[in-house]
Amino acid sequence: MTATRARGLAALGVVCAAAAWLLLRRLYTALPPLPWTVAPAMLLLAIVEGRTGHILRARISGRDKAAQGGSTQAWGRVRPLDPIAVTRIAALAKASAYAAAVIGGLAAGFVVYLAGSLDETIPRDDTFTALEILVGAVILAAAALYLEQSCRVPRKPAGHDAPSGD
């Protein structure tokens, strides 16, 4: 599995924005108002993924002794994580990043389409809701990229390959 690139996510978002704009030209009047709950849900997911990335990075580097309830091995490091668990977390992060790019692109398409009709109540409300969703999607994508990066094993500095004799 290769690392997710922000450039690829941005390209996916642009394609989704263009598709949304084209569809909205024909279907906007038939759609219900955008739900305001999408943005808080995405922000909540971003917080969870960001915190998970922080904890995971500390666990992988062996710095977080409290993560195992104080249970450490003889050399003072926490027990290593199960590799399949880290792989699953990385897959979750990758999926979240792509989902955030798609949702953010759709929201951007709404914003572009509705920018010209801010004087009407419903399109104005949908524009602000779409802006909130777009911001939430960007934050979720950033948190997902951080979580994916946290799943990598840090490189050891040169000369630190062998364990110390303590």
C-alpha cells in the first residue's frame, strides 16, 4: 500500500466538484436542503483520527508507557502493536482521506454553483452549509493523512541499530 498524496486527493476533489456543479445545474431545484449535521460529524471524525494518530505515533516509537496501563517489557518500552492492527488503521486512514476528498469536492461544487444566488434564503443557507462541509472535509483529510503517516515506523538515526548494553 502506497502513501496517500495530498495532490491526488485535491485532484479527486476537483473532479467531484466539477461533477457536482454539472449535476446541480439540472437537479438543484429537486433536492432537499443540505443537512447541517455533516460538518460536525466530519469534525468529530477528524478529532478522533488526529488523536489516534498522536497515540499511535507514540506507541510505535515506544514512548507511551501509559498506553498499556503501565505494563512494559524488561527494557522499559511498551509491547509492540499487532502489525495487522496498524495495517487496518492505515487502511481506515486512507479510506477516510479519499471519502473526505469526495465529500469536500461535492461541497465545493455546491459552493461554486450557489455562489451566484446568495440573495435567496434557501440557496444562501445551502451555500453556508456547503462551506462548513468543505472546511470539515479539509480538516478530516488532514487528520487522515496524519493518521496514515503515524502508522509508519520511524527511521532510526545512523549508529543506533544495536540495542544498548544496559
